[in-house]
Amino acid sequence: MKKINPVVHFELPADDRVRMAEFYTSVFGWQANMLGEEMGNYVTVATAETDENGQSKIPGTINGGLYQRNPEMGATSPSVVIAVDNIYEKAKELAAAGGKVLGEPTEIPGVGLFVGFVDTEGNHLSLLQPKMG
């Protein structure tokens, strides 16, 4: 039986990251962490209580992030992030099945390797090979 790769993160595009973070913190109680320019001004959001590593303490919940909307890069709609054991092998597999990998996997410091892709229906998603240890 083929291994199931779980959804581990979601991402939402924002035109104004401060306004968007304030919206989700005030309406849903999420906790926002504004990262700096070295991390692309990304905002991590905790949707449930987290441990010291930022991982959710509640089974079945995931956390997410807000990123700058960028139509030129196709970054205009919500996305889900799927964890995989080997990002290079999975990228080849999804391309062979009719998907399109968007560039080369890049390292997110302290997180792992990350790459976006488009599925056969034009949906933008991402792969993450979590950093081990």
C-alpha cells in the first residue's frame, strides 16, 4: 500500500500582512509571528496551542502562514502544504502524473526543503520535506 502523505500546513496570500494577521488574531484567536525580510516577510500563524518547536499540541490540527500575494509567481490563492519523505522523488512522481513543479526545492532554515507545484486541475500546492533532527 502506498504511503499517505499528510497535509501539514496551509498558506494564505495577503496584500497587507499586518491587516490580515490582525483579522485572524481578532476573529479566531490565532497567534501571529511576523518574520523579517530574511524570511520573505512571512507570517507564521498558530491555530492551536503549540509546543516549544511551534508544533500543534492538539492532534488533527495544523498551523499555517501568510505570504505576500504575488501574481507574477502564481501566488494568488490559498495553498496546502504536503509533507513528503523525499522531495526530489515526489517531484518526479507528481510531474509524471501530470503536475508541474514550480522551480527547485529550496531550504527554509530550521524547517526543511520546500517547493511549490500545480496539480492537474491548476491548483497551487506545495511539498515539504521536513528537516530531520
